[in-house]
Amino acid sequence: MHIYVTDHNGKEHELEALEGWRVMEVIRDWGLPIKAECGGACACATCHVFVDPDWQDKLHAASDEEEDMLDMVPDVEDNSRLSCQILMSEELDGLKVSLAPSAKPDAEVA
């Protein structure tokens, strides 16, 4: 399985992913610059990504907790998600996301 991640400089990376892993873990473990402070506990919004429009309907709906965390970021969009809340599965093979500016390791998040 693979995901495609566009970094903060606009470069797309093809990353190998394992079933059951959080998209945040895949991004972090391949060394892309993502803050991911809480490690996947949905207690911050520092793993914020923008989901490619072709993939939005293939994801489960965001939980109230996730929505609350996304309300804290200055760059939230309709296709915003926390990458720690997206679990990899065969159905998501080929998923495309872009790292949000608020997910940069040096970004300030409210």
C-alpha cells in the first residue's frame, strides 16, 4: 500500500504504508516534516493535512473530537483532517494528502 503526500514545498512523495497504521505515523516515520505532537491521541491538531478531493468521500467522517481539534488551526479547510485519525486500509491504497502549513514543525498553533 502507498500514500502520496505533498510536502510544504509542493513536492509529492510516494510512501509505503502498512494496514492499520495511522497516516500520521506513515508520514512521520518516513521523515517528512510533520509536528504530530500528541502521537495520535487526537489531543492536538499538529498532524493537520488536506485530503485530495477525490479521496474525501472514501474516508470515515471526522469525529466530534477531531472537529474540535481542527477548529484550533488557522488554516482549516473543508478537506482538512487530522492524519492521526485516518487508519490505513486496502481501501485507502493510493490516498493523496498535502501537509497543512499548521503541521510544520516550526508552526504556531493556537
